[in-house]
Amino acid sequence: MDDSGKLVIPIMYAHIIGMESNTSEYRWSKQYYKAAIGNRWGILDKDGKMMVAFIYDEVTDLRGSASLYTVRKNERYVSSKLH
């Protein structure tokens, strides 16, 4: 739900976690969220649009930037940046 109480991201995800946006203070980005459908992870934007497909074993946000992330699938890791 957004600040007004409107449902933005449908209730179909096992987990939804805000991605970290600042290392000096403990804050969460309202821009991107890592989420899971079953045991597969992906990334949503604040409007619920899929930014990274739900095909990964793990999504890790890199400290200091909500737009930098690493994904893991079958013990292979790849880092990238959301646009």
C-alpha cells in the first residue's frame, strides 16, 4: 500500500522487502522492492512493475544504493544496476 492506503503491489508475493538506499542511516528506498513468488526472487518498482524477472534464487541489494543489486541463480552471481 502507498501512503494514501491504495493497494499498489498485489498480494501474490511470499516476501516483499524494501531495498536499502543509504549506508549512513538505516533507510529503505520507496523506489524498488525485492520480492519472492514461491522461492524465486525478482525486483519490483514502487508501482508494482516487474523490473527483474522472478527467476533467481536470491536478490541482494548493494549497500548505499537501492538501484545496485546482485542476483544468484544456480550458484552463479551477477551484479547490475536498475535504470
